[in-house]
Amino acid sequence: MSYRDDILKKISSKTVVVGILGLGYVGLPLAVAFAKNKVKVIGFDKSDKKVEAVNMSNNYIQDVDPAVFNEVVKNGLLTATTDFTRIKECDALIICVPTPLDKFQEPDMSYIESACLDIAKNMKRGTFISLESTTYPTTTEVFMKPIIEKTSGLKENIDFWLCFSPERVDPGNKQYKTENTPKVIGGLGQDAQKIALELYKIAIKQLYPVSSPRAAEMVKILENTYRLVNISLINELALLSGKMDINIWEVIEAAKTKPYGFQAFYPGPGIGGHCIPLDPFYLEYVAKGFNFDLTMIHTAGQINNLMPYRMMNKISYALNRQKKPLNGSTVLFLGVAYKPDIDDSRESPALLVMEQVARKGAKVIYHDPYISTVVDDNGHSYKGVDLTDELIGSVDCVVFTTNHSCFDVDRIVSKAKLVVDLRNAVKQVHIENDKVFKL
């Protein structure tokens, strides 16, 4: 029996062993999705803390159903390890590692490279490998394939297969989870595509095949670059509207009544999360190799990067209207998560605004019911405070940086001396008055 027929038979009978490399916001929900469908999953991570948590049934990802998680761990369908030699036990491997930017705003491929090396040193012949980490087009073919072939001595499409299938995790989304979000599949060759489709359909309800890994890689970049460009546009229009005494939120709601040709995007202090602030830079990186200048994307990125500085100026302006300087004032930030009702602060613009305000001499404190401590890019650690009436009334300025649904906005506004609303939390205010200043 050929390696191809062997793995397809294992997938069909659900005797396939799936290895997930990286047990974070993408990897753990995917591991649980396979395990709940009676497939044995081995989770690999270099964090002892995460591995211990999985094996002790301690759920640390908000979007994973605790009951399902406990069941699959209890039944032995999901285990975790830091021992990457156990990769040899797996028939299929899915890479879900981080892909950050380095200090030069270029792709940091070290996590993918490390995963490829671990796989190449330990995998058996006939292994299927899928990358889900967001990256630039051509990564699977030009970056991954040579590393695995050189280190393992094996040949792609003979001894192993490669695929790219972009993650589409949206933390906190109540409707779309891993299982019911359509999945794009881009196998390198017909056999890889066949294996990928058969494997993923165990855990995912709807699959959408594309012609190649590079097409699938571009899909992910397109999705998030589309959002970056549109959010940056609405941020710039929000700044202009403020100068013109126009409520941008009112304008957006009115524009939404058009039944075609318009999709609403909303302004804020910047763009956070694990995808939108990073992905366009991956595309810029690869475009340079083709001598192509992505002017629109570059400009959108600049607009987004400047928003925290402009928000610091907004806070300073509001304080000045009350005859107070930013230097020496106490500023309370409400919400450090990058979006409402989640515990994820990755690339959160709130942290950048806090950092800039602190640099100007203000005392910075924050409250977030989902995040007890947070560290900014400069390594400065903040510990959350309790949101008491006394605290709200004592600070010089309260800033809405994340519009968590649990915030009692009326109470906060009534107790505060000054409010700067960067998220349209205080909806009844037109533009600004002596107490509430809008983005």
C-alpha cells in the first residue's frame, strides 16, 4: 500500500493521529475540534505551563467549550507534550505557531522555521503537514519545503505532503467557531489536496479548496488587509469629522441604511489582535521581492500606527479644556483587550495609548474585567484596579479604550470628572461637551 493510500485509509477509519504544533488561540480549539470527533490528537508546545494545563483539563482559551475540553482530555483523545520526538507518532501535523513582526516590521519566521526543523528531525515517511499560521504568499513552497527536505532527507509529494490552510479564528465570536467557519484548503499537488480535504472534513463543516498554497496564503492576507484599509479610512474620516463638528458614528449608522455597496467599519484608537496589524506587512515584505510597491497598504498602515499618538493628543486636549495638563494628571483607561468581551491584549492599541500618555508624565491606571495584568511593548507592567465609584471620581480623566458590554456607562459618566470616549460607548453625546469628548 502506498503512503498516500495508507494515510487516506487511516483518515477514513479515524485511526489517524493528528499532531498540533502550538496550543494557543488557534491550535487548542482546532485540537479539541478533531478530538471531539474521536480522532487522537497530540498537542505540541514549548510552554510547560500550557502543556500541563491541557493534561490537567485546565482550559485557558475562552472560545473552547470547557465541557467538551474536559471530555476529550479525560477520554485520552487529547494529550499535550513538550517532547517533540513524539512527532513520529503522528500521521498528520498542523502548524499553529505565532508569526509576529520583528523590530524592523518584517516577518519573524523563527517560529515556523523551528516547527519545520522539529518536524523534519522526527517525522516518519507518509506524513501530511499543514501550515495554518498567517504568513506571506510562497511560504509553504519556498520557505517550508526546502527546510523539511534538507533536514529530513525526504522528498515532498513522495515521502510527505504540504498544505496551507489559513486559520480564521475570531476570539469572542459567539456565532462562528473553528468548526463552523468555512476553511480554505491549498494543497501542494493533487495528493496533498486530497489528503487535506479528507482530514479537515473530520473537524470542519465546510471546506473551500483553492489551486495552491500560495493562493490560500493570499486569501488570508486579503481578508485582513481589506479590513486594515477600511478601518484606517474610517479612522482618518473620524479625525476629520471631529474637526468639522460632525458625529462620525451618526454618519456610519446612516450610511448603513444603504442596502448595497457599503459595509460598516468603525473608528477607534488603532487596530489590535493577532492578524490585522501584522498581515499587511507580510504582504509588503514579499512584494518587495517582485519589485512592487503597495502604496495603499503602506499608507493604511501608517494611518493605523499614528492613531495611538493622535488619541494621546485627544486626551491632552480634553484635559486642557478643563485647565489641566497631561503631565501630572491621573488617567484611568477602561479596557486593554483589543476588542470587546475577550481576554486577549495582543497588539492592543490601548497599550500604545497608555504608553504615550505615560511618557507625557501622566499617571496611568487601567481596569479590565478580563485582564488582571498587562505588559506594554517597553516591558512596563500594569496591574488592573477595581472600578469603584471613589476611583472614577478621583481621577482626572476616564478613557474608554475597549467597549466591554459589562461597563455601566451611565454610572461611569455620572461619576467621572472627564471622559474621553474612543469607542462610542457614550452614545447619547453628539460630539463633545465640557465633560465628554468623542473620537
